[in-house]
Amino acid sequence: MTLPILRRRHILLGSSATLLPLSSLRAEMLAPTPRQTEGPFYPTGFPADMDNDLVQVRGQQAQAMGEVLHLKGRVLGVDGRPLSGTLVEIWQCDARGIYDHPRQPGRDRRDAAFQGYGRIMADAQGLYSFRTLKPVAYPGRTPHIHLKAASGDGRLLTSQFYIAGDPQNERDGIFRAAARQPGQRERIEMKLAPAPGVEAGALATDMDIVIG
Ligand SMILES: [Fe+2]
């Protein structure tokens, strides 16, 4: 996987604070995932089932409507070290564009087989994974998945992921603001690919979350 980098102009070393020029030493820093608005639909109450499989609600036969997407990656600091133990949350609307939220008009028409929210703790390597849906548009927004990541050392990132190449992205003000820099764009655009080895008919994407 290629990772966008930011380069520090200088590095301070030790107590002597020796200033080394760019040409003599480079520290490669990862571009952080851009911070974006939480939006109005973060859950006011959590579902009974809030595991990392949003497509299947525990105790229900039906699977959620929509295209299954396996979303996974690592949670990293800008220095590239895995941030194990980070709590990663995602939430999104169902295949009809309806959130499970009191502020959602037509909430009663939502797909009750879609969990809508899920969470997982990143493992020792910083890995997280979700089985969820390819996001769909709703009025005023391009398709997106909301996320929050809370690291063990108290850092919190709120952001959103989008579908790379979706023509609606460029008309979405939140996307445009978050994608100004090339390194940031790569952090929020999900490149979707079929994943027959993971699940027949499903899509997969690999998205590292970099907390600055
Ligand atoms: Fe949203």
C-alpha cells in the first residue's frame, strides 16, 4: 500500500537541538486523516448489537439491503506506528438513505436489518475491520461513511470516508473541504474492488486511519 507522506523540513535531535538540513536527514510523516464534521446523525442511543458486522443484526434472519462492503485498515499515528487499542466507530444510512436517528425524517421506513452503527477496538497491529454497506447518497450529500477513532492516549478523530471517483463528490462541500490536499484526498477516498475471496458479491476496501 502506498502512503502519502509529509516531509519535515528539519529535525531536532536530542538536547543539543542540532538542526539538520533537509538533505541530510528526512523523517517521513504520514498525512493525517482530515477532520470532518460529525454531522447530525451520530447515535443518540446505541443499538443492542453494535459489533463490527453492520449487515447482520444479532437475532435477525434477514440481512441488510444493499451492497456489502468490507472496510478494513490500520489505525496509525503520523509516525506510522500502529495505535493499538483505538476504538473505531462507524455509522451510516441504510440502502434507502435513512439513518436510525430521531432527527431522521421517515425513520420508520428504515431497514431494520441494517445495524447502522458499529464499533471495534483496533488490535495489537492497529488493525480494524467492518462488514458494512457500500454507502449511498441522500439528499444534499454524496455517499459517505462516518467514523470516529479514539486512541488510548486520548486523541480523537472524527471524519468521513467517500467512494473514490463518485461524480457527486465534487459537488459535496464537506468532501471538497476535506480533499484540498492530495495526501488528504487519499485518506478519505475508498477505492472499492470486488472481493470474491472474502465474500461472494461483496466489495472491499483498505483505508488506514491516521490520527494526527
Ligand atoms: Fe451523513
